[in-house]
Amino acid sequence: MIVSDRLFPGAEMLGTLVVVGGEVHLPSLRRIAAQKIFLFEARRDVFLRLKRDLYDDRITVTHAIPNLFGRNEELVRFNVPMHDSPLAPSGLLSLYQNLLETGRETVPGLSFQEMAVMLEFSSDHPNRLIIDVPGAELNILRGLNDEGLLADFDCVTVQTSRSTLYTNGSDLQSCIAWCDTALDQKSIRQSDADPERPILSIYPNKEAENLSSRVREISAELSTALKELDITKEKLRDEASRLEKMQKESADLQSKNREFAKKLENTESYAKRLAEDLRRARRDAELLIGTNEVFRGGQEELIKLRGQVEILRDFLASTRR
């Protein structure tokens, strides 16, 4: 699947050129005026040849198939190399009567997030993306768009097919339909120089895409804020419930305090009565003690009188004798 010269830009100075798939013709590659070039090649033999023959610091070549989760994929090789694909052929078999499978190889996967980390974009010159992965072009478009990378390109060139050539693969109409629904602001040009392999050139409105991206970011931030608000509301409800419980406990304590104060008041009144009764009892005791003293004094006098009576009796008895 040699990338045709018609896929490449002319003399325009590019910032970054990214090529996903397609065997690049080295003379075509070397004449491109670009600050950075990133090539993602699935076939190992082509990758090794590019690594061997490229002597340009601007160019980075990676042996990988970009996909959603960065999983390794099996590449099906054919005797018509431009139709090598990670997808099984379907309509391709009727297009080429003598199509033969020549082998299969496992290709390292590269997630779109990992791809985003690798790329460098220019703000001074246009950035361009070329996709030539037969049958999987729409998967690449979707993944790059989901990662927010598609809006970084001033032009996206996709080489596709007039009809569906692979099982679960994409074609011209599915790519156009996706662009119409997924890309808010864009213009699309179609080249049918090769009727069986039409080329779509997509020019996203970067300002509108950036605005849409910002809207999505704000929507995500709003969603996060609303979730945090719900959490805060729940905490406030819990706090209000706790406060209500504390207020009820406080009211119960105040009621108990009033009851205690009433009991204390009654106890103090009772204590005053007891103190008064105690004072009266002490006075009565003192009077009783005084009475007892008088009584003891009378007893002593009585004992003395009894003694004198006895002496008098003895004296009278002696006189009678």
C-alpha cells in the first residue's frame, strides 16, 4: 500500500505531518517541507527499511498500529500490499480475483493516548494528518477525535474505498457520515482520481473545534461540580440532622436542668426546714440538759435529806432506850 503522491502536500511549509499506515515513498517523504514528521508503520519489514534508510532528525518512525486500548493486532498480508489490513477481507475478495493471503504478523498496539504524548504540534505552520489503514480508517478517526487530537490538525487526509472491502470495516460513505455527525464545524473535499480509492480531505474549523472542546471541558467541570455539590448537599443534610439531634438533646438537657433546679429548690427549702428543726431540737436539748441538772441536784439533796433522816431515826431510837 504505497502512499500515493497525491496524498502529500505540495511546497507548503508544514508544522507537523503525521502519517498513519501506508508505505511512504522515500523521495516523496524527503521533499516534504515540515518541521516534524511522525510515521506509524504496521509492517515490520517496511518499518526496518524506513529506519535503515532515513537520515533525518525531523522524522520519527514507529512500528505500531494505533487503536483504542493499545492492544497488539494481527496484520493480514496479501499479494497486493496496498490492501494489507488488520481486518479480514470481505468485498476485497470480489475486487481482486487473484487475491492471496501471503502471511500474518503480530503488530504492537499503540493507544491514542500514548500517541498523543508522542506528537508535537506547531502553532506557526499548518499541521497535517494522513490516514491510509485499509478498512480501519474510521476507527483511527474516531480514536483521534475522542482523544481530542483531530482538532490539532488543519487538514486530515483519508484514503478510503468506494465499497466495504473488510469485515466490520469502513468505506467512503461511513467516513463521510461520521464526519457529518461527529465534527461540528468542518469542510470536506473528495478526490476521485482513483475511483476505487477515493480521498477525503477534511478541514476542521479549529476555532470552532477548540470552542467545542472548551464547551466539553466546561461541561465536564460542571458535571464534576454538580457531583461535588450533591456530595456537599448530602454532608449538609447529615450536618443538619446532627444539629437537629444536638438541638433536641440540648432541649432535653434544658428540661432536665429545669427539673433539677426545681428539685434543688425544693431540697434547699427542705434543708432550711431541717435546719430550723435542728435549731429547735438543740434548744429543747439544752433545756432538757438544764432540767436534768436540776433533777440531779434535787436527787443529791434528797439523798442528803435521807441520810439526815436516818441519823435522826438512829438518835431517836437511842433516846428511847
